[in-house]
Amino acid sequence: MSLSSAGPPGSPDLVARARGGALDALRFAAALFVVVFHFGDEAPVALRGLHGFMERGYLATDFFLILSGFVLAKAYGASVASGRLGLGRFWFKRLARCYPTHLITLGILVVMVVLGGALGFHAANEGRFDLADLPAQVFLLHAFGLGGGEWNIPAWTISALLLCYLTFPTLWRRLFLRISSPWLAALLGLGVLFGAEVLSLLLLGQDQFSLGFQWCLFRAAPLFLVGLSIARIVQTARFGGGVARVIGLGSAAVLLVNAVLLGTDLINILAICGIIVGCGAAPVTRSLPGAEWAARMSFSLFMTHTIAGALWFDLIARLAAPVAHSDLAMWGVWSGAVVFAVLLAGTYHQWIDDPIQRAIQARFFTRRPSPGAVMTPRPVRRPEPAPSA
């Protein structure tokens, strides 16, 4: 039950753990909370009016940013540390994972806006889908302070994370692998978190965790580094399963209480970090039903729910409005948007995203045997986890 070091700083990677645990379920829950947050103003009563925490859906995105660093260290830490995976190949793998879905989603939105305009349907939020903003959207210029992000709102996270990915191999080899103590890793993560928050308050007058599109890199980069620190904590600490669960459940309780009391976001972020530590360190003795699939689908849900919202609220909900005569019916129509977003994301993942990723993997990242080489059986490699957005 101690937090002693698990080995030398060069130990290759996080302990391999089965998929389908609490962390996978939380990835889907966070993506779903982003959907509810973005759909909240379309509800019969704006959700932010029901409880103030419903204004803080950005915390779910912050969860993904932290988790992105953690998952990358788990998936690529060993190969980056050994030099088997160079910067160019690593970054291309991450670009290939994120960019196709970004382009497809953006293309679908453009077709919907143009076709809808021709048929007399217009977005409820006038000016959101401005064609002049498309170049910045296509080239993901959010991290450079360009592009309002109003077409597909979640795309800003890809822009910021692609720049973060450029630093990962060097940071992991030259900094994080030199940390041999979980306490030092925790101090580094806390230093980054508190330092970024202080700078944001002093320079911008706003919490770092809810900064707008023009500051998205400053919002994402510290949280990504915190995720790397958490990965090193889990890697170097000898957590017993019971201790890990206490950390995870205790942090979840803190998050719940702080949410109800509308406490400071810094406590929320610290609680989220504790949840990731606990879930990441706890052994998965039994997979939660559907958790692994939900985790793999969460990226599609995060990226495509803008399409679902545009279709539902600008078309289906308007058609249903004349027959929705009661509050219960109106809430039923709104709830249908969330269900529709999940179904659309599942369909997209199954028939578009997964086939594209398999084709990219086979074309660019599968080594083909040289002529005359002796074929030896190799263990089947599990697909890498989908990145957090």
C-alpha cells in the first residue's frame, strides 16, 4: 500500500493493463457530458439555469486533454524511450488518427449548410457557419490564435494537441523518464498546473481551464503535461489495487461534492487527476460490459456531435415542435438529440472511422516482410487506444 518507486527511471512503459475498465467508461461519460453541455441551451429550460455546474462542461474537455498525455505515454512510452519510434513517424501516426475525422466532419457540415440554405433551412445560430472561416478550420489554425472554431467546435483540441505531440518524444525521453519517484512526478504535475493557473489569472484574468479558442494552446499544453506526469506517477509507484481504488473513488467523491457546491475549478481538475491516477493504477480484473467499445467510440462522439446537433435542432426538432404540446414532450424531443448523437457516433465509428484507420494502419504502419524472409508467428497486437480530443 505504499507509493514507493517501481524501478529505475528507464523502465520501459506503464504496466500493461486490460481494457474495459473504469477509465474506458469515464472516457465515454466525459464525451457524453460534452454533448449535453453543448446541447444545453437548446433544452426547454437551459441546463445552466437548472444548476451552475452545467455551465462547466469545458471540464470534460480538460479531462480529455489530461487523459491524452496519460494514454500517449502508455501507448508509445516504451517505443519512444527505446528509439524505435522517431518523432516524424510518431507525429504522422497521430495526425493520421485525428485529421481524417476532422476533414470528414467538416466536409459533412459544409454540405449540410449549403444544402440546407438552398432548401430554406438556416442554422438557429446565425453567423456560426461562416464560409470565410473555413480555411482556418481546414488547416486547424486554432492553436495559432486563428479561426473562431465555430464550425466544428471540438476541432480546436486537435489543433492544440498536434503541437503538443511534437514535444512528446523529447519530453518523455529527456525529462519524464529521468523521474524515478512518484512524488517528484506529482510535484512536477502540480507545479505545471498551479503555474499555468497563476499565469492565466495574472495575464488574462481568467481560469486557465476555460480559456477560449484564441488561447487554446495555453489551455491544452499544461494539461497535456499534467497527463504525462500522471503517467509517470502510475509507472513509478507501487500501488496496491485497494489503494488505487481509494484514490479514484475518493477523488470522484471530491469532484461530486465540489460540483454540487460550485467550488473552484482548480479543485475539480485536481480531483480529475486523482480519478485518472486511481483508474490508471487499478488492475482491471473484470471488464465492464461495453466499456472498451464505448471508449473507442468516444472520439467519434466528441467529433461528430456537432453534426448530430445541427441535424436535430435545425431540422428534426423544428418539425416536431408543432406536435410537442407538453413540457414532457419537449424534454423528450431534446433528449432524443443526445440519443441521436450517440447513435450517429456509433455508426460513424463502425462504418467510417474504424475502416479508415485500419486502411491507414495497413498502408503506412504495417511492416511487410522482405522477399525470402522466413515468416514466424507474431502475437496479435491490440489496436491502440483512440486519442483524447
